[in-house]
Amino acid sequence: MTKRPPAAQTALGPMVIAACEQHIPESQRVLSDELAVRFLPPGLRLVVGACRWRAVRDLLTGATDKKALGLWASVLSRKRYADDKVSEALRAGIEQFVFLGAGLDTRAYRLVPPTGARAFEIDLPANIAYKRQRLEAVYGRVPDHVVLVPVDFQTDDLANVLHPQGLDPETPTMFVWEAVTQYLPEDGVRRTLAFLAKAALGSRLIFTYLRRDFLDGIDFYGAEQAHHDFVVKQPMWHFGLDPDDARSLLEEYGWAQREQVGTQEYLARYIRPTGRDLPVSEIERFVYGEKA
């Protein structure tokens, strides 16, 4: 298989963190995702296996948090929040899910199947090709309720790509856009929002963003190394927001912000209840909106 481009390779790290978390006793876990390790390449599955030893987990956590203070727990909390919102949508009767920049995420296989809902997983062609390979290894085929869609968010028209694949624009849909916007220029983010503006009433959207002051180098929030690596040295992170601007951006495209969460909410909801003392990064936030 050809080497994936840098933006595609970023799908691996968060799933390693999710998979390592499964070695924590269930009562102390931030996130439960037994499928995570099965979607990883063989070498990374070995790394995850070694995480059964606390010393190895601590080593990986420390290396991750050296790049950005609290990044390890932030990824776990972000994923847990998205799980919670997908589960809420399923309980509310949403029957169509679109995972924008799905990477190696497992929600379409852990959460969606028991409900009879459909899921569309969208990502770069290299990630979709690898996802298909892993699904065939795990299930023998791509499960019937899932449609894999290769796309380039910067150039492709999402409606032209998704509608022929069976996405019903008249059906309320849950859109999950996790850890993607920072890799796009502003016009790429707005192209996606223009597509989302046409979603049916009752649709739901969650998306993450990086803080603009972090990207601009005004406040590093303990993530100087990440800023150097992904903003300066090899520019991969481009788009960011001021937290106060998220509501108006959503409203511009017909969405109403219902909630915005970050460090404090993650600590209160997910970290402290486990009894673990973990810092949570401040550079990324999650927004939940509804099509009203």
C-alpha cells in the first residue's frame, strides 16, 4: 500500500490513544472502544499491546503531553464527547449519520448498527482505502449499513459526491466533523459549511476547532512543540476560531449553537469522575449545533 500523505497519517495517533485506554480498568476509563486496536496497522497494535503495562502507558502519555500539555486526555475526552452526542442522536431517532473526516473512527460500527441507521464515512482517498482494508480484515467486508466515500474537502462538492451514494438530503442527519477543520484553509471550511447549510431541519452537527490565538502564536497553552511542528515547521494546521465567534459562524449557515465544550467541561464530565489526575489541553474545543 502506498504511503499516506501527512494529513492522512494523522488518523493513526488518536486511535492509538483510544486503544491504549482499553487497558485501564473499566471503572476508570474515559473512553470505551474495544474496536480501536483492530483498526490499527500491525506495528501500532504491538505498541498498544505493550500499553497493558503502566510504565509504557505513562511513557506514551508523557511523550504526547510534551508536544502539547494535556493532549492525551484531550483526545480521549473529545472522542467520548462525540460518542455521547452520537448516542443522543440515536436515542432521538436520527437514522442517518455522516462522519466527515472519519479516519479510523469506530462509531459507525460500535454505536450505529443496533439501531438500523445508515452511516456515511468520508475521508481522504488514502484513509478510505485503508479503512476498507481493515473492515474486510475485521468483518470480511464493509458492513451493509456503511458507505465509504473518498473525498477531498478542498476541491470536491460534497453534495455531488454524497447524494449519488444514497444520502437523503430530506432526512434529518447527524454530522460528526472531528479533528478536521484545522487541516483546511478557511475557504475549505466554508465549502463544507455551505453543504451543511442544506441539511434537513432537525439535523445535528458537532465539530472541533483549534483556538485562533494558539494558531497565531499569541498563547501557546503549553503546546509550543505542537505549534512549532504543525504550524511553523510543516504547516498542516490552518483554520482556527475565537470561541466567541463559533456561534455567529454557525448562524451564518443556518445552524443554532446549542453547546460548546472544552477543558473545563471535559474535566468535570469525563476526567474527575474516573478519579484520575490528568491535564486536558486548552487548544481545541467542540461545538454542538442543531438545524432549527
